[in-house]
Amino acid sequence: MIAKPYVKKSLEAYRLHLKRNSQPDTYYFYLRPLFTFFRYKSIRSLTRAEIEEYLDSRNYKIESKNCVIKALRDYCKTFGIKNEIIEEWKLIMPDHRIKTYPAPEEIRNATSNFSFRDKLIINLLLDTSIRRNELLTLKRENLDIKNKTAKVFGKGRKDRFVYFTDKTAEDLRTYFNSTKEEGNNIFNLKKSKLRYLLFKLTKALQKGKLTPHSLRKSGAVDIYKKFGNDIIATQRILGHNNLSTTQLYIGISDEEIKKKYQKCMNGKV
């Protein structure tokens, strides 16, 4: 079944919205499932049964199912469409997925033979848990080494502050004093160079393929634990709009949150 003209028109408007306001990865992952989805369904009257039927029929993995739900949410939000089923839909918690990511110290130890610059890039990713494109576009003018903070621009062109350690701050000073790189971006790094750096890291660590997203999640778990399991602070540092996304990153379910609440609020700490 081919989408009706008004659906095609709204999808084209949403495509232009994503192109203007989103990172390239968001543009691809949100738009693709919507184009596929609307060949069969209309968002104006979607039911839970229809969404479940669609997701099951596509044999999607958990990550892809979550991506479809997030895309539907964003589409509704963009055009002011009310659909309580989509708004209240809980993202699926992948069993034990977070446990597959190496700890930050383990990753750092694997960089012992890397160049100073490559170590700095890895450390900055782990300290801040920033996204790949946030790293690639990080500018010197948005870096405050004295206060160990950086201003990054994430999804939807939203800005936020992230933080790094004393060690990374000192290494950044050393790097700026010795680098001959031109341009306003800190590393003048291309996607292909970053991909190769993580290929080397994967080879050195020998624990499965590592991506910028892997390091972001590894850093997120570390931040969450060192912040005393403060999920709200972790959410703000990661730049997530929805708390459920942060839950997926750190591997904590609604049931675990409920248990922690009951334990604390009933005086059983």
C-alpha cells in the first residue's frame, strides 16, 4: 500500500525539519523507519496493537524497535499530533546489554602505546560521554580548560555543558601548546580518522568492536556510578530529552528504580 498524498507531504516536511535541526545519524535513523512505517499505517489513529503488529512483522532487533518508537514520538511532537499510546510507550530494556561495554579504565589501559593526541581523544570521549559529531565539531572557543568544561551542540542544535577531569584538562593544555593544527575545531578530525582510531582501540582491547557510541555508554555508566546513581544528573550530562533513553544507556529498569524508591522512602537505607 502506498502512502496517501497528505502523508507524503508531512513526511517531506519532517525530512526537511530533521535536516535542519538534527545530527546526520538522527536524520537517517528517524526518517528511514517512518518512510517504511507509513506505507502501511496512518499515525492519526495508531493503536498499540497496530504498532506491536508492525514491529513484530519486521523482525526488528530491540535497538531498531526503540528507534521506531522514538521516531514516532518526535514526529508527533514536531507536528503537534496527540497520541497517548506513542507518548506513554516504554522503550525496551535490552537484557544485560550494558554489561558488554568495557570499563573506562580498561579502555584507557589499552591505549598505552597510542600517540598523545589519540589518548587525549579517547579520554575526552570517556570523560564527557559526548556523541561522535559533538566531538568532531567541538571548537576551541567552546572549551574552558580552567573550569574543565566544554559547551557542545547536540541533537536538535541544543547546547549543553559537559565536564572533564583534571588529567584531561592538563593534557589539553599540553596539546594546545604543542599542536600545529590549524582551524577552530580542537582536533580537525574526520569521521574516517576517528573510525580508524577506534579500530586500533578495538584491536588493542580485544573485547569486541568499539564505536564512539560504545565509549559514550561506557562513560555514561561510569558517570552514573560515581555520581551516586544520580540518573537525573547523568541525563543532563548526556543531553537526553527522555529519561527512558538514559535508563537504556546505564542498564537500569523501571522495576529497579521502583525498588530503590521504596527502599529509600520507607527508611530502609
